[in-house]
Amino acid sequence: MASKDNEKEIKRTYNVPLRKGFINTPKYKRTKKAVSTLKLFIKKHMKTDNVKIKKELNDHLWKKGIKNPPHHVRVDVIKKDNIAYVNLEGKSLETEEKKKAPEGKIEEIKEKLSGAKKKDSKPKKPENKEQKDDKKAKTKKKTEKSSENKKAKAKSSKKKK
């Protein structure tokens, strides 16, 4: 008998009161609390623990920011395989799984990735001791020049006084 219930789709429309859920929470947490209130309402009324909120509904809840969620929202709910899918009233509630990419696209992507790995796999040349010494000498020259500039600025400022 349980298998028959799981195969059925139950469609319902609710007007969910969110204000009672978030009214006593701080302003910086209100929309988060509204989302959890919505989930709790759907769990209670659809008698399931799995609730999936669609993108359109989530965007509607967050439209005015975290401090000002809507006071109530009308939603359509479909319960299928013990999962409740929730969306705004009038929006589509597609419960189908994501479409798979065509075979040709997958092969192209694999080729691109394998080509990228070949390019990245070139070993880096180790630096010679001479190159390292040249770099050290250049940095020393730069520091000497900067210290000379500082000394010159200090002398000029003393002369001005």
C-alpha cells in the first residue's frame, strides 16, 4: 500500500503565512527565518521531510533583501516520491531530472580537458646558480638605490629648515 502512495502525485495550493514565523527574529535574519517557516509549513501539511524550493520562489522571498521578506506567499506544491516540490503559484513545477548532455558534447569536452592537461604537464626548467645570483644582485641594487634616495631626501629636508 505504501508503494501506491509513493507513485501518486499530490498537487495542492497553499497561502503560507510567513509573518508569524519571522516577526520575533532580528531584522538581519528575517528572510532566512521565512524560508525555514515555509519549509516547516510544507513539511507539516504535506507530511514529508523532503522539501525542495524552486528558484523562482526563492528569488521571490529574497527580492526585498534579508530584512523585508513577504508577509505571506501563495505556492503550488507537488508531492512526488515523498519529496515536496514548492514553487510560486502559476509557475511550472517540473519535477523531471536534469537533462543529460548530448554524447558529442561530452567527447568534445573530454578532448579539451585532455589537451589542456598535456599543455600544463610541461616540466619547468630549474634555475641556474648564475640566474639566482643575478636576481640577488638586482634586488641588492634596488635596495641600495632606495636607501640612497631616502638619505638624499632627509638631507634636503634638513637644509630647508
